[in-house]
Amino acid sequence: MLRISLALIFVALGRCGNIVGKAVNKHKPWIETSYHGVITENTDTVLLDPPLVALDKDAPVPFAGEICAFKIHGQEAPFEAVVLNRTSGEGQLRAKSSIDCELQKEYTFVVQAYDCGAQANGADWKKSHKAVVHIQVDDVNEFTPVFREPVYHAAVTEGRIYDSILQVEAWDQDCSPQYSQICNYDIITSDTPFAIDRNGNIRNTERLSFDKEPRYKIMVTAFDCGQKRATESVMVRIEVKPVCKPGWQGWNKRVDYDPGTGSKQLFPKMHLETCDSPLSSVRATVELQTSHIGKGCDRETYSEKSLQKLCGAESGSTDLLPAPSTSTNWTASLLTDSGRDSDLIFRFDGRQAANVPDRVVPQNLTDQFTIATWMKHGPSLGPRAEKETLLCNSDKTEMNRHHYSLYVHHCRLVFLLRRDFTQVDTFRPAEFHWRLEQICDQEWHYYVINVEFPLVTLYVDGVTYEPYLVTDDWPIHPSKIDVQLTVGACWQGGEVSTPRFTQYFRGSLSGLTIRPGKIETQKVISCLQACKEGLDINSLESLGRGIKFHFNPAQSILVMEGDDLDSINTALSKVSYINSRQFPTPGIRRLRITTTVQCFGEDTCISIPDVEAVVMVLPPSEPRITIAGVESLTRPASELREGAGVTLFQDLRIVSTVSKSDPAARSAAHRPGVIEILHNLDYCDVLVIGEELDPEQESLHIPRSALQGKHLDATNSTSGISIYGVDSMSHYEQAIQQVRYQNWHPAGLKERRFCVTCSELNGRYTSNEFNMEVSVLHLSEAAEHVNHMAAQSQYMRAVHHPVMVHSLNSAHASGTPPVATMVIVMCIAALVVIVVVGIYRMHAAHQLGSRSEEDGPKGRVADWDESALTITVNPMENVEEPKAADDEASEEEEEDEEDEEEEDDGLEDDVTSMESEDSDEEEAGVHRGTQEGKSKGKLEWNTTLS
């Protein structure tokens, strides 16, 4: 009952409290009518103006005068309002999640304040009016500018200045104008003739030229107003369009030529731009400039003799300017220019000359002969320049008569020929004059003078020229004065106090030869001066009928003419360069195209500028020539003395390899990067090492048959043999393999050494030095070198006892009684004793025969080797009989061989009979000893049969 009463009391008190609270919470909270706030993106705090504060007039009444909450009303506003102080009514607005300005820049919503009500449980709370809150999101510069295009393209015409070529544009994802706007652009590529303004407009700062730079690539970046730079720059391509200029287009300034590739097109995509001008005809001249290569172009650089052999010239010419050597030393004092691919070029500066030895000078010049030379000569110095003599044959002493000479005077080539009075006694032609531009153009030319007296013909680069002036003179009266042949000047031996050279030559010469008795043919002349490089046309059939063309003799100039522009373009695209040398001279060859056009009835016509390009001939792979074979020979002296001598190089081989870096060559070769090739050689020398050959007792020679059917010839001297001529390595192999050495008196000779070297392109590529040593074996040395251990004697064969061994093994295996075993062992011991006794008797008999031989004929030597049971028997000799004739000796040898076979059979029967009695074994041993004693003379070697 007490509990129920208390409950009723509490209920009554509560109702009384409600009535009192309603009376206390009289007023609603009060807030501002509107708020403006700012929040920085990616933060949660909102700065409001004015601050969020709610007031209640019920204060300081508890609960009724306090603020318990702020509530936000709006469409999912990402904010919340919290009460910081219930008594003061201070609150705060903050974001519930990350605020992104790029998604939404502003927010608007309604907020209300709530008091705490009349009681602690919040009953009878009151709310304020609704206040509008406007929030602006402050931007953060988190994004960089991005260009709207990945690449920008523009084209301009050369020669103009543009205010704006194109405009680039970038944008920024930031929401605020401060960070989303682009405030600046910049060109980051250095040294370009372009500029850009803050709006992205690109202009050129100078006039552009298509020939100088047909296209430009520049990189541009952008900055926003917060000075944040674009992460990726943009490329701007600007192409320069040429102002239409007539000329050739689509050609390369450099064309690389790889040796051995044949013909290569020079202008495969070239065409002529006429700028729509009507043309009636086009004439194009293509010139290949090779004057700086060798002697005017890339020619074979073999020696003069080898070239003449290669071109089929008759033999008998004399080289007056050979390479300096011990036998051709008169050119040693002359200046040479050896830096041109092994070309032998002599330079004369007006101070050098050479006297040709009398042994070299042709003494039998008849009415027919040929003088040929390469010459490079410039203009003469001064109006009164003296004669410049290439070749002069004059009196050596007393007088100053010129018998024949070749000289240059004021760009004229003059050939003087004064015949002897004994040959002709009338007024005859003596001087022949030619005036040619080639004589003083400072270029290489090949001059050939064919003399068929009284006619003289000049060939320059294969073209015939007749003399414009011929003067006559009386013949020279005979005298006993010697003459002197001089190169580079003329010898004045008389009419002066001191003999000296005069009329010096200034220029360059090469390959000066004279051939007496014969004149050179046009075919040989063309071959000797032919260029191995030049211009060519691929597929002449496709040129068309409207195209006319022609080459100069050297194929260094090509002229094309036509009236159809397309046909001319097609024809020029087929012009090519070719070099037929296997190892061409590397370097630059310049090209020039000159063009003239004609227009239809117009006074003025377009002008086509010249085209200048280069052909770069790449260096060839240098061959490595290797000579290999047997490097030592041992021959009896009789072989050197008898017959044709000893063949030295039967096993000699010549191979050539080049190094390649490409994978194909490495896979094809035995060694990585090495491949074997075939090419010609121009000479091989077989020289004697040490003392020169003595013609009285030895010779080194090659049969003429070894050279037949080949482009080879040979010269012989005491130093060795020189085989020359342009031919294959296999032909040189075959020739050298037949070189023989002979010595008629080899008694004092122990050895001879020889060396073989080969060359390609006149020494441009040389082989290794292959050395051969020939050892001479004399009669006494032959006896000392006999090897008696080379084979076992048939009289002392190795004896094996397979039957005995088998019997012993069988006895033990089958349980043979010990007595039988002892008997077998004793038999074996007895056999060994008998064999030892027999050997001792044979040895004693041999020693007896050796002592008797010391008093016998000289030359018989017996060798005994006690280190093994081997006896060397000479069945061709009998000690008891003197040396007979050869036919009788041969009969005795056959009889002795039959006796030896019978003795051998008996010996083998005795040795292999293992079951005979002891007495039989003793008789067999005595029998063998007797046979050896009878044949004691057969234990010697006759050294005379070596």
C-alpha cells in the first residue's frame, strides 16, 4: 500500500511540473535571417558571416533559455550545424564530406535553431525562424593546364612575316577564374624563329626559307594564373611551303655507293618544277666530276706492264718511270705522289730530272714506235716561258743535238724526231705540233704518239688528233757521240762549260713508256685509258622515243634532251653511277646538273638553277692475302743436280679473306666475320733470301709452259723470279707451284731459303711473306740418318706363345698334377736359354763382321742397336763378294731375297714348334746362328744407294 501511495505522489508532482514549464518557455530562439559562408575545398570548416549564434529571451531559465540544436533543411546539403555552447547559443557549420569546387561552387540551404525545451527531456522545445545560408566554395589550384589538341599543324609560305600563324589553346579544370584561366604561353624549343603571346598566337620573327629549313617542330607549354605549368607540352609542326621556284625537286644531296653493288640510281624521285610555265624543250647535262680521283677518274692501278698485258698490248715496251728499286734506281730522286690508291705518280717542279741508264734505253727505234704517258699540266708561266721537256734523247757530250724529244711549249705539245743521215738524206718532217686545251687544263689526260714515219698521230684520251703544224729539217749527220735519254728535262752535254739539265718540265707524269718497232692499236689505247667509273642509264628501252642522249668517251658527262617534261623526268630518274672495280678508290665524286629550257614564243623564259650533289663511294673491305704451304723441304743433292731441279712449292696455296660485320657473313665463314673472296693478283715475287744466285752453278726458273694460257709473264734475275700480269689467284698458284731450283755443284750447299710475296693493285694489298727452306742431304749424311728402328727385321720377329700360355692356364684350371706343371716350366726355361744363346752368337758374328769391314771398301757402314732385338739386314750386299756391275748386282739381289725367304720360313718353323725336345731346340738355335753367320755381310747398309 505504501508503494502505491508514493507512486501516485510522483505522478501528481510531474503534472505540476509540466504546467510550470509551459509557463517558463515563453519565447522562441532567435537567429539572423541570412548567412554567407566560405569553405575551402577539401576542408570541412565553414566561415560564416555573421557567425552562427542563437539567442533566447527565456535565458537564464534552464533549458528554456538554452540552445540545444541547429537543423539544416535542404536537398542533401553536405553540411551539418553543431552547437558549441548551449548557454551562449554559439554554433558552427561544417562539411560532412569532402567539398569539391569542380563539382559544385555554391550551396544554399535553410537553418533553424532549437532550444532545449521546458524540461531536461526536451519537451515543449521551440524553434527559431528559418534563416537562409549561402556557402561559396573557395578553389585550390590542384590542376595543371592541358592543351586541347595533342599536336598542332600549320603551313606558311616562305618569305613572309605573319602576325599569327596559328593559335594554341589550353584549359584548366580548376573551378575558380584565378586558377582555371591560362595567363601565359611559352615556346620551350630554343633557337627558333617563332614567338608566342599570352593568348597562344604563334608568329614568325624572321622570313622563313624552304631551302634552309622546310619544316619546323617546336614545343609549347602553358601557365595558369596561379603560375602552375602544364605537365605535358604540346608539339607544333610548321611546314614551310616554297614559293614556286622553277628547278629540280626530290633529289638527295648525297648518294652512298657500296663497292660491288653494280649500278645505283642517283635521282630516283627527282622531277622538274616549272611553275606552270609552258616549255617547248628541256636540255639537261649531268656531269660526274672525278678529276681529284687518281689520274682523272677511278682506273685500274696496276703497274704499266700488267696493264699492257691485261689490255692485250704487244710485249717489248720499256717503262721509263718505274717504281724505284735496286734495279730501277734512276727514279729514286724524283718526287712521287703515292697517296692516290697506289697510283705511281711523279711530280716535276722544274728542278728534277732523271737520266735513263743506257741498258734500259731502246737502241733500235725504227720507222714505227709508240710513246705513251699520263700527263697533268697547267698553263705556262709568262709569255716567254721556255720549253718543258717530258722526254729527250740528246748527245751525251761534245754537242747539243736532240735526236728525239717530247715537250710542251705555250700549251702546245711538240714531238721532235731528227732521223740519222744514214736513214734518210733528204729534207723530211722533223717537228709535229698540236695545240689542245687539254695540255694546260690542269687535268689528267692519256697521251699516245704513234709514229709511222713520216706520219705521226696523237691520241688524247682515246681521241685522234692530227698535227696542225709540221716543220721539216735535215737529218742528223752520223757521229760516234753517245746519246743520253732523259725524263723531265733535256741533257745538255756540249756547248756548255758544265754539262747540265735544261728545259725542265713542270707538271705530273705517270706510266711513261716507249715501244720500239710497233705502234699501239686503237683498242689497246682505249683499254689503257678507260675509266672504271662513270654514269650509266638503267633500262634504255624505257626512255622513250622523244629522248635524245649521248655520253662523252669517259662516260663522265651525259646530255639528255626532250620536249616532254614527263619523259625528261623519267629519263633523269634512270641515271645511275657505276664503278666496276672490285676495290674502288673511296671518297667523294661530285655531281652537277645544268639545265636549259625553251618556252613557246616568249622573249623571257624560266631559269633552272644547277643541282649539286655528291656520290660517296664507301671504303671496300680490304682483303687479306695469305700464302700457305709446306715451309721446309729436305732433298738429296742428286735431285738438285740432276734433271730440271727441285720443285719448291708443290703444296703452295693462295687465299684471300675479308672481314665482314654483318650476320650473314659471320654465319657463312669459318671464323666469325671472315669470308673468303676471289680476286686477281698483279704480281708475285719468288726471291732468294741471303746470297744472290750464282749463275755459274745454280738457277731459279719457271717453265714457259707454266705461263701458257694465262695472262702471266715472268722475269728472272739473280735475286729471284718476278711473275706479273693481272690474273686469278688460282693461275698464280699453278705458276708458282712449278718454280724449280737447280744447283749443278751442291757439294758445299747445306740449305737455301726462298721467300714468296704477292700483290694486288700494284702493292695496294700485299700478302704475307711465305718462307721456304730447302735442306740439302749429302751422301755421308744420308748414311748417318738411316733409321734402323723403322721396321723390324724379318730375321728377328717378335715371338709370342699363345699355345704355351693357353696350356698353362688350362693346366691350372683343370687341376693338372704339380709334376706335369713343373715339367712344363722346365721346358719353357730351356727354350729361353736357347734363345738367349742364339742371340749372343748372332751378336758375336755381327761384331766379327764389323771388324772385318773396317779393312774393306769405304762407304759400308754397319749399325747395331742393342736397345732392342732388331737386326737390319741388307739383302743387296754380300761381304765376301766385291761390288759388281749394276746388272749383276740386281741378279744377286734377287737370289739373296729368295734365300732370305727360305731362311725366314725355316726360322719361323723352329721358333713356333713348342712341343719339340730339348735337343731339337738346341739344333734349331745352332742352325739359326749358322745362318746369321753366313749372312753377316747382309747386316750393313750401302750408302751409295741413297
